[in-house]
Amino acid sequence: MKHLIDIMELTVEEIDEMIAVAKDIIADPDKYAEKCKRKKLATLFFEPSTRTRLSFEAAMYELGGNVIGFSEAQSSSAAKGESVADTIRTVGAYADIIAMRHPKEGAPLVASRKTIVPIINAGDGGHNHPTQTLTDLLTISREKGRFNDLTIGLCGDLKFGRTVHSLISAMSRYENVKFVLISPDELKIPEYLKEEVLIKNNIEFVETADLEEAMPQLDVLYMTRVQRERFFNEQDYLRLKDSYILTPDKLVNAKEDLSILHPLPRVNEISTAVDDDPRAVYFEQVLNGKYIRMALILKLLEVK
Amino acid sequence: MRIDKIENGIVIDHIKSGQAMELYKMLGLEKLDCQVAIIKNAESGKMGRKDIIKIDQMIDLNLDIIGYVDPEITVNIIRNGEREKVAHIELPDEVVDIIKCKNPRCITTTEQELPHVFKLTDKENRVYRCLYCESKAK
Ligand SMILES: [Zn+2]
């Protein structure tokens, strides 16, 4: 593996290996403090995403490396109309590894074909965001200790949520995983995902509009935001939005060992009253994001 | 109806009825100086009705285009009035600059001179997806 563009390019073994490294970093961070000494990570954010960028930068600093880059297209040559290919050839001359976010779908793939420097896709429009999925996987692994035999509920915007699509694809490779897809009719998962991933691989799934009813069977609940702009009219949005807000009373019948994940940022889809519930792990998830990015950087730089 | 027999050239046969014009354009046959005949709705035992394209000259055809449109189409090479061979048409694994990605969010819309590449992702249903954004080809 040279670049990371799409989570499905990783084998299950490669994911296991990175998760093991991430757990080792958590156990003994000092051991890794100088692993990337004198190495430079370039964060090329053609579109702003402060959280993702900070996570990459913190990861590189904790490995003893340095960071160069830009945080929005206005401050880069892209604003002058330079192509992705030319930008990458230039940056590739300075950096040892590149994390790239771009509003156009497929831009990181184009970049990866123009340089020998490893490219990490840090999000390309609504398409892929593989380090978020790695973050989700590390969180599930740490909370549940396994990927097999899990009932995973995904709730909210399942139609446009790219993190949802990638997580379903990634988890569909494990044994005895069942999905409960909780969303309003308007925001169900796309047909192609149902046909090409779930049905094709014989994976058990149910679609429902009722979060409370689905709750008791879930081992993992992955919450996403239902955005106002996804609805054709305001009435539908107002009618539906509260059904997909997680509150303590909706958790009454949940399993004791449920894990609640959210890719963040949260707007109001999880009540802050849930934050102190030990089953809420979305802030741990943020930290996991840094650790798995450290493991990924080590892997791509082939640092042992 | 009678179309003159070809001495040296190509007969593209078993085109689904109504598809000949599309294929004509995709293959760029309008650029040819030689005679080209498009026969629409010809009777066919196997297909009921079919289209045929006859080209009165030996040219280099991009068989990937034909395979992409329909691998059931047959291409006959005619030499000295005889059918010399039937070219083997396959569903191509990848097509380059034959179809354009229509997704406005795709990198192909902004990146200079980037080839439009589509990959065959589902052979059974003949689904092609953009290499970059994975949009389905229409
Ligand atoms: Zn595309």
C-alpha cells in the first residue's frame, strides 16, 4: 500500500495491523515520540476542515515530525487556477507524505498518480473520507474488542452521509454483522449500496424509521446529522428532526454495553445530556482519530 | 431495399434497433470520406429488427466503443467481397475518453486535460463507473 485513497483498498489484515499499532501507541506513546523525526507532512486543504487538519497535524507532531501546508484554497496556488497535478508535483518536492482534502471527487486519486510521495485522502467532496472510517473502526475495536457478531445501528442521514457508506462497506467484510438502518424515508441509504454491498454479500439488514424501537438490539449506534437543506420543505424537516435526536429517554431500553459513535461535529442530534453517559464514546472517537492517523503515517512512511 | 455489396470494408451487424446513429457518432464515422450506409430496422431472425452500419473502406475501428455500447454487436471484415473474419467483441474492462463524467462535483470537470476513465464494476449488469468519483455511466 502506497497511498490511502479509498478505505476499501485496505485489506482486513492491513486494517488489523494499523489498529494494533494504534493500540500500541496508546499504551506507550513515548516509544513513538521520535519515529518521524526530520520527516515532513504536508496538509493540503483545498477546502477548510479544521478538525481533520488538526488531527493530522497533531498526529505528525506526536511522531516527532514537522508539518507544512495550507488550510484553504485561497491561500494556495489553486486559487490562481493551478491544477491538482502541478500543485502535487511541487509539494512532492518538499514533503515526505501528503494529507489532502479537496472539494472535487477524485482529486486525491489524481494526485496519487502524479507523485511517489504517499497521498492520504483527507476527504474529497461527498465521496471518500477513509481516515474517518479508520477512526470509526479503531473506536469499535477498542470499545467492543471485535468486529464480528455485532448489530450496528446507523441513524440519521444515510443517503448523503459518506461516513455511513464507508463504514457499511468496511464492516460488511466481517462475520455475522447485522445493520439496522434508521432514517426517514427521504434519507434512506442509496440503492447501489444496498445492491452492490449488502445484498451482494448476503448481509442481514433492516430499514426502519423508528430509533427507539431499534434501540434494544444495538451493540453500536452510529449517529449522523439530519440537515435542514436535505429536505424539500420545512414542514417535513420539522416533523422529522426530533425523531432522530438522541436523548437519555430514548436510551432507556438500550444495551448496557452499547457504544454511541458520531463523526462530529454535532449540531443538535445528540442531546448534551447524553455526553456523560458511559456509552457515549464520540469524544474518545476524536482522540482515536489522532492515534489511527499516527499508525497510518507510520505505515505509509514504512517506519517500523 | 438494396444496399450495394461491399468489396473491401466493414459491416457492423446486429446493432440493437435504434442504436445505429448513436454508435455512428461515437465511432466518429461522420469524419469518413468513403460511403457509409446506415440501415435501420432491418429484419433479423434472431432479433426481430436490427440496425446495420456498412463502411466501404478498411478503417481502424475502436472496438472498445462497440463493446461498451453492446458486446452482442458483430463486426465483419470484408475483403474482395468475401467475409474475411469476424472481429471478437468484448465488454471492455476500461474505457478512456469514450464517455464523459457528468457529475459536476467530479475532478474531471476542473482538472486540465484529465482523461475521462470509466471502469467496468459489474459485468453482469454492465455497470461502468467513473474512475475518480465512481458515478455510474448513463
Ligand atoms: Zn467522475
